Amino acid sequence: MAIFAAIQSVPAVFVVGLAASLPVVAVVAIIFTVLSVLPSCNAGRPWWRKPDLATDIGYLVVMPGLMYYARIALLMVGMLVLYGVTSQDAAWALLEHGCGPLSALPFAAQVAIYLVASEIWLYATHRWLHDLRLWRFHAVHHSSEHLEWLGSFRVHPVDFMLHFLMGDSLLLLLGISPGVLVWLVPFSIGMSTLTHANLNWDFGPFRTVLASPVFHRWHHTGVDRGGERNFASTFPIIDVIFGTYYMPKGELPSDYGVTERDVPYDFGGQLMHPFRAQASSPAAIPAHDTGD
């Protein structure tokens, strides 16, 4: 099948993926290094002295190339099922010029539809990932006890495919231009890293409009607090609508991690963990204090 033709050199793809992501990560790292002088949400070490820094870097190095293959696989299967396309060149041409009902819409309308539709998908799949059957994959993301912006990259490949790639691929197959995703890359990376950053920002009167660090850090606390709340990725209003919004006044989140004591700290161990572990709980519950 054409998917195999798309996979050229494994090392080359991983190197290209890493090279493309490094400049973005470098800029983000500089920004959060500067922001680290501002009041934090939780006292402790700066992000570059995280005890599990090597684990997060592992995801940064490996995931871009790995998800490249996953995205190709999903799109090629979708092209075959929906449009009968088996050629890689034909698939890319169809995607570029529009292959679904949404392709006829103006670019700005596609951006708006993508933001709304992807947020609904992310909210729904996020709640699904907290189900016991899938929690063992999502627990990897919640395993960070020293939550920082780098923790946004700590996502198991299966989690990433279900939570991100499937939604994006479906919207592309329905006609959303690839240019929309490219145009929104800075916004997506910025929001993801910001909401995991150790900052005490809650965005005041706009707290239900745009996800803040405090909003999402509550989601990484225990189930008796915000661990089963605040599922939205970008727009907290969806949590308000579905009754899962949690932002207690005058209080900041603290104590992150999972109850599963067998979730490994190293990158390789975390990749294998879901396939050999029996998840005991579908919720993030504090394991250790984030303070050092």
C-alpha cells in the first residue's frame, strides 16, 4: 500500500522531525526561562532542574518522527476508505486541493470550524482517556510530579493518536486545509506549553474564555480536587457547559502525579508501562508534593 512508499528512511524522518521541532522548542524554552522570574504557582526547582527532565526530553526527541508515521497511516487509511485513493501522490494532491465538504469554505471559516470541532473532540477524548480502560495510557501524561511546560510533551503514542491525530486526520479528510493546521501550530504549541507552565496565572475575568496555567494544573491534581475536572484543552467554556469546570477562589493547585506507584520515571519504561500494567484508578491523585 502507498503508506509503505511514504516511509522512506526511518533515521532520516526522525532527524528531520527533531530538526523541525528544535527551533520551536528552543524559543519556548527561552520564553519560559524568562517567565520563571515571575511568581510561580508552586515553589520548587526551575524547569531546567526538574528531576525527570531527561524523560520529557525523550518525548521531545522521539515523538515527532513516530507521530509522522502515525499521521501518514491514519490519512492513507482514511483516503482509501472514504475516497478509494491508494496512491500517495494522489492522496496529498487531494488533501491540498480539498477532498471533503469543508474544502469549499473560506480559509477563515475553516480556521473557526477547526478550533471549535477540535476542541469538542479533545474534550470528549480527554474524558474517554480517564476511563479505566484507557487510563493506563493517559496516566503517563499525569505521572509528572514536578509539573512544568515540558510536561505538555509527555504523551504516550497511543494517547497522542487517540487524543490528537485522529481528530486532526478526520478534519483533514472532511476538507479542512492542511494550511489551517500549519497556521495554528504556534497557537497550539503555545497553549499546550502555557497551560502546563508553573505560573499562577488564571486570566481573571477571562478564565472561562481561554485555558490558563492554573486552570489546567488543577486537572493534574487529585480526583478529590480537580483531577476529574477541567478537561478542555483551550476553551474552558466547554467545561462550564458540561459541569466539569473547577476553579476554586483564593486557592492554587498543588500536589501532582498518579497513585499508580508502578508508573516508571524513565522514558522507555513509560512507553512499555501501559502494556504490562493494570491501571488501578482512572484519575490523577497526588503522589508527592511538588515542592523540593
